[in-house]
Amino acid sequence: MRKIEMLTVATTAILIAMAACKSTPTTPTVPKTPTAQSITVTSSSDMLYIGISEIFTATVTMSDGTSKPLTGGVWSTDTPNVASVESSTGKVTIVGSGMANIIVDYQGREGVKLIRGLPNYQGSWSGSYVTVSCSDSGDPGLSCSSFHPPTGNVFLTKLDLVQDQDRVTGNFTNNPSGPFPRYADAIGQIQTDGKLLLTGTIPDGIISIQVSWTMGSTIPGQITGSLIEIYSETGTSVYVRFTGNIQDLNRAGNAGLGISVPRVSNPTLKSQIRVRTGQGAFK
């Protein structure tokens, strides 16, 4: 009898163990799909010229530590008056001056790149400007009345400029085809609003002529703006100040960028317009 009871107990234990094994099968482990952790946006430069288009790219770093080119993100900008963006391709077109964030959204993560749109002032420019006002220090030897007439004159001008992001260097020639062309080296900085402040000084014996340009280029290949010419006598407070408006200034081409115009001696102010008499007056 006891053997039968022990056999029954052993059999029952085996059946219970088998049932337990059958009710709790092992579930296979499914690997997690990597998710986006960070996104880096790339372009050819942080400063891009008005009128150009470029397809921005991005690299996404995943949760498993791997990186890959981003595809399928949604692109946008926070400043559409500076840069327009095609949402599906990342094609960015610069339409104005200023700062803009280019943004791409992917799997709930954002990649952002700050860029600056600015005009392209490099190249060879030619056109004209007209004098609109004149003021002076009151000295009869160098005054507005010494110029005939002091305003309303139209002068041709030529600029050869090289641009490195927001810095511009080069030279300009006022009255390039006239009997007294005047040359000067120039340097300038593009401001946040896109305007170029360009300055240069023309030596002229005891007289120097400082020229300051304020230029804008909202349409590629065209420059508008104004300039100031200050004729001053070394060591004195004598001066004549002309202001002028650019009538037309168009890019003639990009050939020869960085090559200065041929250098000749600037004619003196005496030989250009008048001769000083012994009494200090001009005629």
C-alpha cells in the first residue's frame, strides 16, 4: 500500500511540473528600433548670397550611437523674408538680407542651422552718380562756389570689388573716361541690413578727397545708394562736402576679380578745376 501511495505522489508531481512548463513558454526578445537623438544641419557656408539656391543636408545620430544621412525630414525656416525653404527637399533660396534659422524636423527632433543672407557685391561695376548738394567751411579758396556748377553734375564711376563673406575690398574710379579720372583703394563692411559702407581716400597734394559710399543691392547685379565726397586741405579746417545719389550701377562681370585697375598718378585738384592765385582765391 505504501509503495502505491509513493508512486501516486511521484506521478502527481511529474504531471504538475509538466503542466507548469507547458503554461509558461519562453518569449523571444525583440530588439528595439533605434530612434533619433540629435540632428546636425550642413550647408556650404554660414553666409549665403541673395539669389542663390542650395540644398541643405543633415545627419541624424540614433539612440544606438550610429549616424546616418537624414531622409524624410520636414524643412522650414523662421525668417521667410530672408530664406525660403522647400519642405520636402531642404532646398534653400536666399531672398533677403538678415539672419535666418533653417530647421529640419525628424521623429520629433529638430536640427537647426543659423545662416546669414547678404548681397553679393563682388565683380566689376559701372554706372553713374549725380551730385545733389554741397556745403563748405566758408573759405573762399575752397568752397562750393569754386565748382561750376556745384550740384547737378553727373559723373561716371567704376568699381572693382572682391568680397570675402561680409568684407569687401577693391578700388574705384570716378570719372573713368573723363580727362581727370580719380583712383582710390577701397575697403568696406556689409552691415546687418545688407548695406555696404565703402570708403577710400584720393590723395591730391595738399588736398585730399575722402569718398564714402553707402550701397544696397536688393536685386542681384544692381547697386543703389549714395556717396559723400569731402575735399579737405591738409592742416586746416577748410573743406567742401558733396553728396550724391547713385543713378545706376550695374555689374559688368566677374572677370579679373581681385585685379586692381591700372594705377596712374591722380591729377591734382589744381589741374582739374582751378588755379590758386596769390590772394588765396581760386579761379
